[in-house]
Amino acid sequence: MERDQGSVFGEAADLYDRRRPGYPPAVFEEIVATAGLSPGDAILEVGAGTGLATAELLRRGLRVMALEPSPEMAAAARRRLATRTGLQLVESSFERWEPQGAVFQAVVAAQAWHWVDPALRYERAAAVLPPGGTLALIWNRPEGGDEAIRSELDAVYRRQAPELAARPPGELDLDRTPEILESGQFSSPHRSEFHFELEYSSDAYRELMETQSDHRLLPEASRRRLLSAVAEVIRHNGDRYRTSWVTLLYLSRRLGGMDPFP
């Protein structure tokens, strides 16, 4: 049976919670400062996953309604956020969720917006924001790694999974500005970048790749062979693979109120 790529993350929810990179705190500081948010303000988070971004929003005193369609991912988020206050976690997609008149100061989506129906996402976000309310879209993107190891890994992918060899894992680094403007609902966005580095052992990197949707869609035997070969490359290079990442943040206002962000 064909599996939906956007719904396979629940198969590896615990690995996702353990291995997916979080987001630099400066990302959330910029959201709060630029959008003028205060403790107690209501935030809608679309696609909360295991709560990596949710925790940062709650840490700043915001009240968060977090939508997550995967029961497995939602369960992991509940475990992560068990001691936090100000959270309402709803097991639902953004498309199926009924706001029932709720209004939020901001709509936030971290690593999730590209899974929401393009025909609905901006209209639905605008419907729960006041004029001038903030849309904050966040993506983590790999920028590269140790060149020698990366070259060996590329060769493994060309042999084992040529359909994945032409690009790094994760969401493609698209400029979201045109689609935000074309929605007719939001102002020209302000885009920021936040760079960081992470180091992985062979086992940790293998587990990270287990959480990638394109990898999960491979036949299980093929995925195991591929990731065993990937782990072997890192193990033979000192069992350490240093990688570079960038977090992309788009901030935009719902039209009809305040001026766009500078």
C-alpha cells in the first residue's frame, strides 16, 4: 500500500524526538521581539511534531495551542512537555481543525508548513489572526559537513539509493517569499538566517536519517542497507561527523493592519 510521505514521521517518533536538531533560541527571541509578543499571548502552532519548537514558545510564557496530526508524534510531545504550563495539544491536521472563532496573536510552523495543503494554508492562517497578526515559518536546512566524509557518503547514496543522491535530506531550500506574497493574505516577509553546527556519531547520524521522510519511503531492506553503509563511513572516519545547519525564519503580517516588518 502506498504511504503518504507527510505521515510517515510517526513511525519513528522517538528517534525524531531524540535526533532531529532543535532551533537556536535566537529564532524565538526574534519572533517575540519583532512580533511584539508578550507572556500570555495566544499562539497557534501548526505541526508541533514532538514539541521541539513548542518548548521554546512555552519557555517564553506564551500560551500555545499545538496541532499535531500524528498520534505517535503527539504522544512524544506530551512526554517532552509534561511539566510545561500553557499548552493545549490537539491531535489534528491544520486542514481539519475547527478554530470555532479562536483568534491568535501569531501562527507558528516549524518544519511543518510544506506539509499543509498549499491551497488552504495561508487562507486558514489569516482566518485565525487579527489584522497585523504574525505568521512565523521556520525551517532547518543542512548546509554541509566534513568534505571528505560527505564525498564518501555521496558515493554510498549513488550506489545504494540513486534517487536520493542528488540532494541533501530534508525540505528543499526554497525561497518562501513569492508564495507568501501570492497568497494575498500576508505582507512581504522578513527573512532571517541562524547558523549552527552539530556533531554526530555513526549511530546518531544513522538515527537522524531514519527520521527523514524520503528515507522512510524506501523499502525497509533497502533503507537498512543504505544506512548501515552510511554509518560504516562515519565509523571509519573517527566516528564523528561534523555538520553545518541553517535555520530559516520568515516573519510576515496579516494584511489589513500594521505595516510589514522592516
